[in-house]
Amino acid sequence: MLSGPSEVAQLAYDRVAGEYDDLWTPQMVGPNARLTADLGLRRGERVADLACGTGVVTLEMCRLV
């Protein structure tokens, strides 16, 4: 028996963790590229990746700054 919402969330994440990037990255490549270009990021600036899954779609932002 599950002990609460956090355990339910953990079990749900564990089920998709191995394929998480495969599930979401294809849909995010285009929008993330547009966002990255529109931000005009430059070396020395900072980027915060908050609740962006594994962060694979924000790697280019990190490379720019």
C-alpha cells in the first residue's frame, strides 16, 4: 500500500524515468531553440533551469552562458 502522494509521484516517475527524454525532447527541440535564440544569451550571464525535467533541452543555454 502506498503511504501518500509523494510515494505515488515517485512510483510514476520511476516508471518513465528511463524514457523521459525520449518522450518529451522531440516536442521541445523546436520551441526551446526559438526560446534560446530569442533570449540572446551571452557569456557571463546566468541561466536557471527550474522544473525542466532532466535539463537536456536547456544544455544549449548553458553552453552559451
